[in-house]
Amino acid sequence: MISGVYLIFNMIAGKCYIGSSINIPKRQKEHRYELSKNKHRNGRLQNAWNKYGEEAFMLIVLENCEQDKLIEREQFWIDGFDSCNRDIGYNLLPTAGSNY
């Protein structure tokens, strides 16, 4: 298992989504499945996926970290990339770990 913070990057639009997981490969599969079924909870990311297609996106592990540091480190990267800014990213909320 790979625990850490990841980025989903749209290579065409240059926008990103930041997330964290205790199991990044599993979470990646969940993202791809939900997006391919048009059922992702993040409407911004879903709309971009529908517009640009799967080939436009890549998942990059930004940092491996222990479970107890996931939210702290995810917040660091959300702030660093400003990924909740609509012009730059797909994160809906500025706070890591927030629920919809």
C-alpha cells in the first residue's frame, strides 16, 4: 500500500486536483471508475474528464507519508497549488479532509 498525497493533472487544461489516501493505487482506481461512469462527486473534475477524456489526465504521487500526516500534508499541497482556485484546479473546498 502507498499512503500519501496525489495530484490528478489535466495535461491539456493545466489544472489539477489534490487528494490523499491511505491506499493511493486503490483510490486511483476509484477515481477512474467514478469518472468513467459519470458519477464522480466532484462536478468540476467530472466535467473536465467528460470534455478532455481519460487520456488527458495523469495521477502523480506528490508525497508518501504516514496516515496520521495525510490531512496536514494534503492541506500543504492544496495551498501550494492553489487547487481550489477555479482557474487553476478542481478542488471544491479549500480545506483538506472536508466533506461535501
